[in-house]
Amino acid sequence: MNTGKSQRIKNAFSAKSGLRQFISIPALEKETRIRHTFTTRLGGLGARANGVGHPDDWNAVADAFGIHRDRVVTVNQAHGENIVTVNDLNFRDLRSVHADAMITASPEIAIGVETADCVPILLFDPVKPAVAAVHAGWRSTVKKIVQKTAHRMFEEFGSVPSRMIAAIGPAIGPECYEVDDRVMDPVMNAFSFWKDVVAERGNGRWSLDLHKANKLELLQIGLSERNVHTLGHCTSCRRDLFYSFRAEGRTGRMLSVIMIT
């Protein structure tokens, strides 16, 4: 996929773990009230053990953000539509909670989703400020989880979608994501724009563009197109840089993470 000009690859160093590679988006880098990153397979979950997770997998992120490891918060992702509000009272108790999105307005809590083909989306309301991390595989995309997350931010924090900034991270691209009727039927039922995100390949197979589907969902609820940034990397094409479950089977995960400073 065309990476365009909206991505930047950076190297960050940790005295304990050595070189770690992260990807960031310039539009979010300019925002001094947040920190964010998309990790790569060089520093992803399971990078040291063929896809098997370790308790210190996200230490490099915590170090880069200047917080304790406990404040890098993940949930038990379930390909659903559950959204969790994270705060100083509950952030230590969420790793077993089944959810696919988190929102917070609490500083120095880094919320992140783990992916290896599914679409990671970070949202930022610069006025509140408030942030969200969303995990959108095809099931959650069809359930419109990114729209529901933005609506939850409005309900809880007064975050108006028209002022939000969104970053869509590395995920499998349409050139590598072929689906059948089991996926296409829900896609066609869910989206009026479905013809804009699929291409027929014949023999009952289609290419599906999950990056674009989630971007169009965000535009539908009022985000400005200039505020929706897509990295454009295909995880399956770029297995030198990312994990891909579809291409590799059992593999590790990347973390897409955002924090209010």
C-alpha cells in the first residue's frame, strides 16, 4: 500500500532493552498534551519468543512514555463492541475484561490495543482532552465500534467528533485480505458505502479494505477528512516490519497506544 507522507518511522532507545522501533503520526506528534506510538515487530509482543508473550513486552513503551509498566493498559480483546472507560481507580483491573475499545480522560494512563492484521485506531479530542484506543477486526468494524467509541467519548467527556483527530495504524490491506460470503454478507448489511471498500475477485471472493471502512465510518459521524490520518502499511506485505496473523499463523502482536500527558 502507498504509505504517503502521513507516517514517520522513529528509533527509540532503552538502556535495558536496546533498540526499539516505533511509528508515529506527525499530526499527533504536534500535540504536546499526548504521546502515542505504533510498535513494530522489532519491539512487539512475543518478539523474543516466536509469538509468546512476556510480562515485560511493553516495558519499552512505558519507558518511552515515562510511566510505570502498570500504567500501560490493555484489555482482553474479543472482536466485539464493548467499550471500557479507564481511570485511576480501575486501570490495574482491566487486563481480563473483554472489550475492544478504551477511552480515558485521565493523564499518564497509556491505553493500547494489540493487533496483527486487525485495524488499530487512536482517537484524540484536543479540547477536553480525551483519548481512545480501538481494536477493529472485521467483526468489530461491522458493529461500528469506532463510531460507538466516538459517541461514548461525547457522552462521557463532551468530545465533539468534528474536532477529533484520528490515527488509523498498520493493518492488513485489501491486496492481501480476501474474504467470502461469511464476511461479505454482514459488510453489505452494515454499510451503505460497502461498494467503496470491496473489490470482487471472482469465485465468490472479494478484497476488503478495513482501513477505508473505518475511515468512512469516522467521516460519517462528523470527523473532518483532514483529521483522519492513515499510516497505510499492510501488515501482511510488510512482515519484515509487522506481525501478520493471516500470513504467519501463530505470531506476536504490535501495540497501538496513546496517553494524555
